[in-house]
Amino acid sequence: MIRNDIADLVAQAIRDAQAAGALPAFEIPAVEIGRPKDPKHGDYAANIAMQLARPARMAPLAVAQAIIAHLPAHPALGEVQALPPGFINFRLGDGWLAGQVAAIEASGGQYGNIDLGHGRTCQVEFISANPTGPLHMGSARNAVLGDSLGNLLAAAGWQVQREYYVNDAGTQMRTFAETVFLRYKQVLGLDAPLDKQHYQGTDIIDLARTIAAEHGRRFLDMPEEDAILELREIALTKVLANIRQTVERLRIHFDCWYSERSLYEPGGRFEHVLSHLRENGMTTQRDGAEWLLTSTMGSDRDEVIVRSSGQPGYYASDIAYHYDKFALRGFDRVIDVWAVDHQNQARRMPYLMRALGLDPQRLDILLYDIVRLYRDGQEVKLSKRSGNVITIDEVVDEVGVDAVRFLLLTRSNQAVMDFDLNLAVAQKDENRAFYVQYAHARMASILRRAAERGFPRERWADGNLDLLRHPAELTLLRKMADLSEVIERAALDLAPHNLAFYAQDLAKLFHAFYRDCRVLPGREDDAAGEGAAAPEAEIAAELSAARLRLVAATQSVFARVLGLLGVAAPESM
């Protein structure tokens, strides 16, 4: 990244200035390069001169001037200035910016990739909703966050594995199976009222109807416990099949669907980790139960790992599952995407990790807030179709996959997401999904019209990039050159929404470029047939060729960013 290159140049300049006697000898601290508060001052800034003023026993501005005087040449740098009280401001050179078009062309669609991960492995576990019914819109936010984060981390140099943890063990599955059995009996005309603890959603009625159609009254002719156990497996298979279909609609592929039940198989992961903990003196017997000694790891309490009944404790699955991830499967890093109502559980995880002998820094838990759906200005909580909580499939049917994926990333995961169903289908700039996709479609349209007017790619592929000097061109190029830093910051912060913000900014700058810069000779109708796209007079074919290369490069970067977000880059709209 150019920011790192500038930091290296400044450090070298300090060493050279010391060798020349322009600066005294002192230990050189790490050089940090940031952005100036006022973009008019440059593209990057360093305050290192103010840090060095005391050890150098010089005025900060004099230190800055000494550094600049010894700064090695670099093709990316244009003007470099020292400003009071001691800032060093760097402006990227116009020629280097224009040359980013060639860099984008040579990147093979991978422009902006960085190597934070250095090929290390990172598992992203997300969605992992209970397999007791269809996925709802809260799970959609989880899905989009997790999948986009996986794409982002891969672009940042990690080997990413995506996993869905199937919660097919525990009391919720027993309750689910009982509910299916009761609904099955109701479908067959029997009186079988549900209790409060049973699932009340009508989707289980539909599931029971399907089972009754396939199996008739067979489950009424066997012992109830046998019927419940068999129905659990049938219902689980059907619900998981539905979840898989929904996941596929969202363009998500999981490398692994991991069964919670497998943790408790004879000789399985839970027995393995329990033996490990006992051997290391991390459990104790108390009140008939077995406790994990998390209090020795800084927690305010111990946790039950085996209840007095012999059943696993609340955190037993988390303990066995994460031990499996790190100690047995060997992931270097794990990221769990959880709803905000799991924040207390998230706070306990570092203590559990320490008790397992694992570094808590290798585990990140990304919490996200709720999704509220709105239609006609009113919050919508129930589906008109089913009377249940609104499902992902219903929203995708109404607004499309791209709107769901993009709009769910237009706010930080820490904020409540208000999803406007009316706006999501509106073809106007306020619909940010439409806005960014329209920008890509407009780029594709310009290139098609160029070919129609006798300017196919072979006529402009070698266009002279040195002609790109218009302020709107350079501003657009600056934004594209920022992509690697955007990917770095988003990957470090686990914040894929930053890519959605970047896409919106890039779209805005492209529209401004197209407004101010004529791309094709002659009359230039845009995709909507609005007439001349720019106030410039007739332009030469050489400048048109350079600008067509810029349009194609912008299209490539735009498609790259949309791809990281899992959003389609349409050629027309």
C-alpha cells in the first residue's frame, strides 16, 4: 500500500538526514501516516516531525524541512510540503494516479487485495440458526455479515472456511419434535393442544401436513416416544433442506455444516475435551455437578460443564465446539457472528478459551443488532402470508437478493437496521442498492455505446493515460487507489459495511466524472437518453481512448467491490 511506502520513505529520510548531520542521532520511532484533516492540504500527512522535536532539540517545522530535504524520490509522490507547526503533507502525483488504470487492468480483477492474513486459516461461523423453522430477517443480517466478512478476509490474505453450526441437540430439538407430533395429530383430526413451551408458529402446521401426506397415520400406530424421535429426524431433514435453499438464494456457500449432536457421540469431541480438562485440573465436583474452573481464569464464577443429572451444562457445547475448532482442526483464527442478545455469552468466551488452554485473542465474536422491517412508514412484524415472523424468502421474493444483501450492509452491525421494503424496490438514488448497481450498468452502457460508434476495446485499450488530468478524473482515481486501505481497515475492524460505504462513494464520484467529462466524441447520450453527458466541447479520439480506459477500470473496481459484498454487477438496468 502506498501509505506504507510513504512511511518507509520518511523513515529512510530521517536516517539519511542523521547521516548527513541535518538531524542529530536518536532512536527513530515508528512512522505513522494518516490523512490530513483538510483534503486541500494533500492526500497523506505525517506528524513525525513534532514527535522528534524534543529528541532533536529543534523546532518541529525545522525537523519537517530536514526530512523533506532528504526524502527519496518515489513515482507515487507529487508535491510534499512542510506546514506549521510541523506537519509533512504528501500529495500523490497525477501521473501515478493515472497509472493506476494500468495497475487495475493488470490485477486480474483482484485490485486492492492485501496480505494481512499471510495465508493463515480463519473460520467464519455464521447464521447457525436453530433448525426449527425457516430463516427470518434477523438471520439474514447474520448471513450477509458473515458471508461478506469471509469475502473481505479472503481479499486480505486469509484462507477462509465458512461454517454453519447446526443446533440439533438439546432441549429445543425435543420441544420442536413434540410440537411436530402434536401438529401432526391435529392435521389428522385429533385433539392435541399445544402447551406454552411448544413452538406456536404456523410453519410447523405446514410441515406436519407434508409429513402426514407422505406417511399417513403411521406415527399414530407406534409408541409415542418412538414417534417423536422419528419425527424429529424427518422434520430436521426437511427444515435443514429449506434452510439450505434459502442460503443458496442468498448466494452463500458453506464449506461445512457442523452438527452439534456429533459433539456428544460416544468417543466424540465432548468426551475428548472433558478428559483434557480433567487431566489439566480444570474441573471440580460440587453439588453433584462437574464445574469448569473459569474463576481461576479471571471470571467471577465457575461454569457447570456436566449437570447433576448427567446432562451437559449450558456452555458444554461452546467448550467442546471451540476446542474442536482450535485444538483439533487447527484454525489460526475463528470469528463467530452472533446476535446481540448473546452478548453475555460472548463475554464469557474468553474465560472458557483460557480454561481450554487457548489464546482468547484468536477468537472474535461479531455481534449484530436487530432488523426492523417497514412498509408505508409502519413497522411490519408479521407476515401477511403466514402470520409468522417474516422470513428471508418472503423478503427476497419481494425486493430481490441484491437489495437484501446490499441494504443490510448500509449500517454498522452495532446499529439497529431499519429495512424499508418500499424503498428497497424503488428505482431512485435514495435506494442505495439501486444507486450502486445503476453506476455499474452505466459504465457498461458507455463501453457498449463506444463499440457501437466505432470505438471497440481494441481501439482504446492502449489509450494514453497521461491525458487523464481533469480534476474529476483525478478524484475518481484517488478513490480507486484507496481500495487497499479500505479493505485493510474493514478487515481489521471486521466491518464489511465499510465496503458498502466505499461503493456508494465511488458511484457518486463516477457520476460526477461522467457529468463533467465527455467520454465519447460527438453527441453522448447516457443510458437513460438524457442527452450530452458533459459540458465539454468536442474531444479528440486520444482523450476519448484514455477516458474509456478509465471507465473500464472503474467498472472493474466496482465489480470487485460488489463481488466482495455478494451483490451482482449488472450490465444493464
